[in-house]
Amino acid sequence: MAKILVVEDDAELSFTIENWLLLEEHVVETVADGNEAVERLKYYKYDLLVLDWQLPGLDGIEILNRYRSSGGAIPVIMLTGKDAIEDKEVGLDAGADDYLTKPFHVKELSARIRALLRRPAAMPANVLVAGDLRIDSAAHKVFRGQDEIHLHPKEFSLIEFLVKHPGRVFSPESLIDHIWSSYSDTSPTNIRAYVAKLRAKIDVEGKPSVIDTVHGVGYKYEQPKD
């Protein structure tokens, strides 16, 4: 699961990309204007950006230049009808990680997204181990031994995210930014309720909770010591 911002002014293409990525269990937000894209990148957190070159307002290259200049580091895939080598150089030199020429099949875009999301250290292999829990990111399942623990989709996203960032403390507000859509009305109170329900499902009586509470700050997963 990744939180992806799609910046594309072709409504039909944007709809197609959004629905395909939603089927792959990503959190997807779409905007059609360059100025709005800059604002979203300024105030919200994403794992990957799909960015069209030609947009109303600011174009994709200007958005990318501003984002990289401000320290933005997430992977970026440029979408464009420009197929000349010189155009690709412009996009890549501006800070794009990949470049996809229109028209393209959404399956190819999806494959490129998976490849880029494998790069960062914070995005490890599909199977994660947290104590005696096994988290299968591809299948969206959690197991203890051979027994599956049935989780709500957001409960799964919550434990997956924390385990992918061991030792880091995340406030409820930060968890909302990373896991929920920016349109969501989820509150810190909701996060506390999700954590309580998740603990009830994954914790073992008599053993420390898989999710640590750092009082007054937030929550973290700490790798068990040998």
C-alpha cells in the first residue's frame, strides 16, 4: 500500500489510473491543476507522484523543479505526449525518476510504480516479520504461525506502516497523513480506536504489545531484541 498523488488534467485518463491503483490497494488522490498540485505536495505526505507534463496553471516540469528544490524526495513518474530524447532529458534532469510516454497501458504504469516503490529502504520486501507475526503485504494478510488474523483494511495498513518503520514514533496526526486520504475526516480519536482494536486482535495475553505507546507523542513498533 502506498499513498499516491496523480496530477493529470485528462479526466478520463486520471479516472482510469485512479481506479486501477485503487484496485491494487493504494490510497490515491487526483488533481488536475498544477497550482493545486504544488499546494498538496507542500502540505500533505505521499509515497509517490504521478505527474503529467502539460497542465493548466503550472506545468509538470515547473512543479517538479519546485518540489525537488524544496527537498522533496519521493519517486516521481512523468507522463507526457512528448517522445523526443531531448524532452526525456528535460524531464529526467528536472528530477523525474521515470518517464512514460502517452498513450500507455495502465498495467505498465503500475509495474513502474511497483519498481520505484521497491527502491527506498522504508519500502522493504512483501513479507514483513514482527515478532511472531508475519505480514504479507502483497496478499494483505497477517498470520501468527499458520493462523490468519483477520484485520480491517485500515488496521492492516496501520500495522504494516509501523512495522516498515521500526523504532520511529508517529503521532496520530502523522499516521493520518501517511495512511488516510487527505479528504478523510479521520481524527486522532479514531486512530486511538484503531490501535485499540488492532491490539485486541494481534497481541498475545501476557506478552508486551506489538505496538508501543509513547505517552504524549504517539505510537511505534520496536523490533524484538534477540
